Amino acid sequence: MSPLLNKKISIPYIVLIVVLSAGITFGITSFISNKKQSELENKLNANNGCDYSVTRLSGFKFVKPLMFIDEPCEGSNLATTEQEINTIIDNYKKFNGVIATSVYLREYNTNKWTAINDEEKYEPGSLFKVPVLITYLRMNEKNPGVLDKEITFNQHFIVDKNVAFKDKGIEFGKTYKVRDLLRYMIQYSDNNATILLNNNIDSNVLLKLFSDLGLEKPQINASHYYFTVKEYSLFMRALYNAAYLSIDDSEFAGELLSKCEFKEGIRSGVPNNVSMAHKFGESGTSAEMQLHESAIVYLKGKTYLLTVMTKGKDNKTLAKLIGEISATVYKNMLSM
């Protein structure tokens, strides 16, 4: 037996040990508690003013479907990508006659986003074909059979557009089902197919789409309508979330968009084996051309939405700019 244990220990000494032990325990517990509290406060402070906002679809009696969940603050994980994109844009402004560029990027693995120059307004051009597509699919959900309705191309239309990127189009005198016209409109960006569809669209369904997304309703016969890059991205987000159309119709829309023939923009910065659902649009005048593209890039485990809207002197240059931005985003997504 230890000599120390053979010795008698006085009661005051025992009391002192108990008090000291309690004090140490309390101190450790207090330290841990304060540390947790401090961590919680730091998290709350870091999220100050950045609470998630929820957008729901109204107009139903018993349900209010979820559309979007957004954090107002931009994602810090995309800060490096944003910086690199800004450098590319600055160089194109200095040396290539680019007037304005706006970018919206959302990475779906974390749902973080970032935007550049997101107050600038642009004419969408053929990007407007995506809300037309969504409207027709919505019309078909309400009245099954709309996609099988036949329309004859028997009137020549004056298309007041000089486009730099042309593809296939419908043939005069032939009759097409609506689903086929949608394919020509999206896959080949055919303006004659689009005009036929616009002439037969339910404008109330189109206007409700804009209202449901919180966008200003377009004047149906107006010659101009404008989007910010963030506003336009709502259409692609609604499709990816299957939040506005049924899952099957959202999938159908995504499949059509995946066949878009435009290769000079976002696609040029992404390998061909990576799937994309995308649409491009041309607009503007000879003095100020505009080229835009919005794409959902299905990178394995890191799907992302990239929308780029541009103004400049030459659409071929703007396409190269969009391609460089796309390549930078793709590279950084791989390394995240």
C-alpha cells in the first residue's frame, strides 16, 4: 500500500479537493459551452441578412408548390471563378470591342450562386423561345392533345433579324405537329416555326408563366422586352427543378434543349461527352449586337447553370467570349 494512502487526510483537505475539482469541471464545461455559443454566434453573424427565401407557386386551393429556395448572398466558394471571369471580361472590353457582359452561375451541388453585372438589361432574342416552349407544355398539361395539333406553314413571314448563326428550318407548304415545331424552334432556333407557334399560343398561359416567376409581364405585341441575366435564368431553373411543369414535361423540355445545334458558345468550353441543355439568342442592332446563352451543364456530381448575356460589335467575338467564360467555369468546377 502506498505510504500516501496510509496517511490520514483531514476533512478540510477533502473539502478543498472537492471544491477544486468542481471548479475545474465547471471551468471546462463553461469553456466548451462558451466555445459552442461562440461558434453558433459566428455562424449566425456570417449568415446575417442571408436567410433563405422561398418562392412558391400560387393559384391553387390546397397546395402551394415549391419553386425556388434562394440564399440572397453569393457563394464564397465561387469567388475565385467570379474573379477569373471578370478578368476575361475586362480583357475583351479593352481589346475586342465588347460593350457589356453579364453572368449568372449556380452550382447545384451546394445551391450556391454568383452573378456579375446582374443589373444590366438585354433583349433576349431567341432566348425567348424557352418561355414559349414552357408555355406550350403547360397548355398541353391543361388540354392534352395540344402537342399533336397540326399547323400548316402556308404564309411567308417577314423576319426582321440578321442572324449570324443559322441552321435548318421548316419548309413552306408543309404541315407540322406542334411538337415538331417546338423541336425546330429549340434545336435549330428556326424563326418561322416560332412565328407559327406564337400565332397559336395561349397568351394568358404565357403571361401567367411570367407572373408565377415574379417577372414583369410582356406586352404580347411589343417589339422589345428586356431581361437581366438573373431574371432569365429563372426559366432554366424552373425546368431543372421540375418546379413548374410536370417531371415528364420538364424532362421533355430538357431533352429538346440538349439537342440545340449551337456549338460556338458555352459548348465550346465544355467537352462533348458532357451533356448540356442550352439555348442561345441573338439580338441588338448593327451598332450594338447582342449574343446570349443559357445552359444547364450536367457535370457528374456538380451540375451547374451558366447564363451569359453580352453586347458588342461582332457576334463571332461575343461567341468566343462566352466560350472562354464557359471553359473557365468548367475548369473550376472540376477542381472544386
